[in-house]
Amino acid sequence: MRELLTNTIESFYLAIETLMSNKMRSFLTMLGVVIGVFAVITLVAIGEGAKTYVYEQISKFGTGSRYMELHPGKEQGPSMMTEKLTYRDTEAIEKYCPSVAAVDPRTMGGFELKYGKNKMTIQFGMGVSYRYPEMFTHGVVMGRFYTKSEQDSRKKVAVIGQKVVEKLFSGFNPVGEKMKINGKSFLVVGVFEKKGYTMGFDYDEIVAIPVTTAQKLLDTNRIMEVGISAKTDDLLYRAKEEVKQLLIKRHKKEDFRLDTMEESLSMINNILGFLTLAIGGIASISLLVGGIGIMNIMLVSVNERIREIGIRKSVGATRRDIFIQFLIESVVISMVGGTAGIFLGVATSMAIMKALGITPIISLWSANLAYFVSIMVGIVSGVYPATRAATLDPVEALRYE
């Protein structure tokens, strides 16, 4: 056992010496492994980072795990346009569902804004309820948010985002000023705090008006979605069942979809988890290609060193010694390539995620797995060349030109 360990250590140092003696060929040999490990680390890290980013965006909703959303249509797609929810539905939910704490009906449409000579257009003007700030933890830094009485009486009042203040009002305090939305005069009663992008939507370029006013302005009686908050976390699924039974009773069918935060996160986790594994698997193909490259180069190395093998055998080296020597050379190539791939992958992942504004997430399991696979690739790729070298006849090897 001690002799085996000694031979293995000697073979390791000999492998390093052999690789250093032909740096360019060694580099090209391990390049496939480097690319494979680099691709696995980078793609999995970006996938994990994207998952964390989505979680962070969803967590910005104020009511968190007590929150759920109601959408028209049983499934996402065309049914959302054919089925509908009404403002009366949301009033009934608030009145007849005891486990529900708050209801926020919403509708959206394009708004053309004008103040004096300044004009701008926003694609997603929002009609929301007076409950909106608590649902999205989107506070007001100047002025106030509109009240329930203003919503019920369809007052033309608006709360605007920071970018609207900059573009339309040139940065001065707009509270108390009147602006035009789609040609109608609205009183600005408040300005939202800076929030930035959430789920791809710029919440600083937003105009919120009472949902009842928005329905009249946009000439629609549709509600596009409803945010619903249960009174406590424990009452979430009771609230969901109460809303479901109430709407089935009102609509005579289940033509809506209720998604809790937990269900949304689970769905997103499943989708992103599958994508992460898929792209990791695709990247692993590079490791297979790298393994084939190692095997080819090791076979070439055996042919080039036939006389060396013959000399070693003639002075007492056994088949096992020769086998270990060439196998370790293959493993060292893959180990060095794997290490380089990990460092390169981590550095690239950090740079990409920082550029995208995503929290850097380096998955330890992906790095360990990629490194383990790279070593296995070295072992598997080295077995055949090492066996061929070990079984060479020493007499024939010494005669080889």
C-alpha cells in the first residue's frame, strides 16, 4: 500500500513535469474541460441569480405571504379577454368574505399626459384602489394618496411617479397642480417614493388614479386583476376558498383564477429550476467533448513515448506503474482544467450579474458537481490510453522508431 502511494505521488509530479514540458498542447488538451466547467458555473449561477431576483421582486408586495391575485379566465391566455371581473365583484368580496382584509381592484390603459406645454405618454396608466400603497408598499413622499370617498365618488385625482414629476413638471413639487390625462383635468394629490423596476415594470413612470375613475376614463367596466390580502397568514387558504365560492355563486361558473404568493413562487421555482438544470446539462456536453479531446491527446502521447515506456519497463516498472502514470496525467489535465474553469466561471458570472443588476449567486453545488465531473472525465478518458501503455511489450517498445 505504501509502495502504491509512493508511486502515485511520483507519477503525479511526473505528470506535472510532462505537462509543463509541452505547455501549448497541454493547454489545448484541457481547453474543452475549461470551457465545460466555465459554462456550467456561469449558466447555473445566472439561473440561480435570476431566481433570486424574481423572489426579491415579488417580495416587494406589501402583504407578502398573505397576498393573492384574482384574474379573469381560468387559464392565462385568450380566456382572460373573454371572461371578466367587475367592480361589483370586488365590492362583494370585501363585504362577504370575512377572512379577507383588503381588496385592490385594478385596471390599466395608455395615458396621454399633459401639463402646460409638456407632454408624455405612458403605456400602463393604472386605475387602482385606495388600498394600493399597502398592497405594494409603494409609499407617498409628497402629498397624500386618494381616499375611499374619492374613489367611491369617482374624483379626478392622481398620484404620480418620480419620472413623471421630472419629465412633466421639470422636477418641482406638483402637488396641488392640475394636469390632463387623456384630455381630462386631474388634480395631483401626491407623489410616489422612488421604487424602480419590479418584474420589468418601471414604477417610477406611473400615474395612479381611482379605479372607478379609470373605468370611466378608459370606457370599460372590466377589472384586469384584483389584489387580495387575507387577515393573517393562517387565514390565507380560507380566504381563497371564500372568494372562490362567492364568485362561483355570482358568475354561475369558475371563470377566474386565484394565485397565492406561495403558489406563484412554487411555479416560478419549478420553471427556473428546470431551466437551470437544462442549461447546466447542455453546458455539460462541453465536458464530454473535453473528455474526448483528452483521450485523443493521451493516445498520441502514448505513441510518442513508446520507447520511454519500454525503458521504464526494462528497469523494473510494472504494468500497474505505467497504468498509474498515464491515468494520473489524464486526471491532472482535467483537474487543472476544472480549477481554471471554476475561477473563470465565477469571475464571469459575477461580472455579468453585476452588469445586469442581479444579486450575484454562485451555486456551490454546481461548482462541486462540475469539478467532480471534470475529474471523472479525466479518469474515464485516461483509462484506455493508460491500459494501452501498460500492455505494451517492453521488447517491442524498445525497438520502436
